[in-house]
Amino acid sequence: MASKIVLFYRPLSPPSRAVLLTAKAIGLNLELKDINVLTGEHLTPEFRKLNPQHTIPTINDNGIIVYDSHAISAYLVDKYSDNDSLYPKDLVRRAHVNSRLHFNSGFLFARLRYLFEPIFFMNEDVIPEWKVEYIQKCWIFMEEFLEKGDYVCGDELTIADFCCIATVSSIDKIAVIDPEKFPRLFAWTRRMQAIPFYSSENAKGAAAFQKSLLSTVAKRKAELTNKVK
């Protein structure tokens, strides 16, 4: 009998939470292994053998290793879901989902990562306003995406929504979404929050991420002040 799929993840990690949302949506139970990247647990020889990029999330599906949250989410739906609504097999619909997945990886998460990596890993002690505004430029695109339906690919919930909300919810208290300027995007965030498993699989981790980001900035500033004294 096959064992559970192992997910190497971190609750604060937006990509990890995208996979958690996908797995919960298709009723898939995962064996969770928390990897603390801040203490270098992703750099061990054992983990590097699994994933030479040493990134989370990573899954081990009984010897099949997949990494990158977008690839993992697509793989899980293709292999384990009873239907293809979250990741359509129709080539045109799938292409639209893929385009939003690439938007998340190339725009949303890339800009979030550009903001948080120097703070968590390079001792930066400030959140530059221009980086916040750089993220908020993505809200313009998302508002346009949502002209065509309730979700980022139209009227059907897909893994692209899970990937995008995991990122957006990790910075929305800092890169605020103005409901007057972006009413469709604001409504989409509320729609995603209404999903029954949203709180357990994403909201708590997203709140913890933002809290950790702000507390790390405060800590860095305090350390700098002490050095000056």
C-alpha cells in the first residue's frame, strides 16, 4: 500500500500554502514536514538530494519528487482529483490557467520575494515604499483579469486562484488593496476567504508571515540603533 505524499513546506511560505489549499480542495491528505529555511534546514545534504534547488514546497509522492508550487498543484490535480475543474484538461482553458500561474511566479511572488528576501536573509532593516508600490502595480493587472468572472480565470475556481491568493494575502496588510480603486480584486479576496478551508490552510500562515516580516524589520532597526549607541 502506498504511503502518504510527503510535503516539505513551511506554514509562512506562500507557495507552500498554495499547495495546502490545492490538496485540501481535492480531499488529499498529506504528510507534512516543516522545513525552517531561516535556520538552513533546506540546505542539508538529505534535502538537496531531493531538490537540487533546495526550495520549498517539495513533495515526495512515493519516490516521485516534484518541486515548485505551481508544478506541484498541477500534478496533484492531474493525478488525484476526481475532476479537472481546478486544472482543466481542455487546452484553451488550461492555457489560461497556466498564464495566471506564470503571472504569480513572474510578477506577484517575484515582487514579494524581492521585498522579503533582503529582510529575512540580508539584514535589511526597512521595507522600501517603492517595493510596496511595485507589488501594488500587480493589482492593476488582477483587476483586469477579474473583469471576466469571479475568479482569475473566469467563473471557475482554479489552482491559479490558490497560488495567487497565497501570495496576495501574505502582503495585503502592507501593500494594501484599495477597495475603491480595485473593487473586483477586493471582492475576490473576500470570495477566497469564504472558502471553508481557507482559514486553516492559508489565513493563519499569511498573517504569521506578515507579522514575522514586520517584527524582523523592527528587530533589525533596534540592532542598528544599539550599534550606533
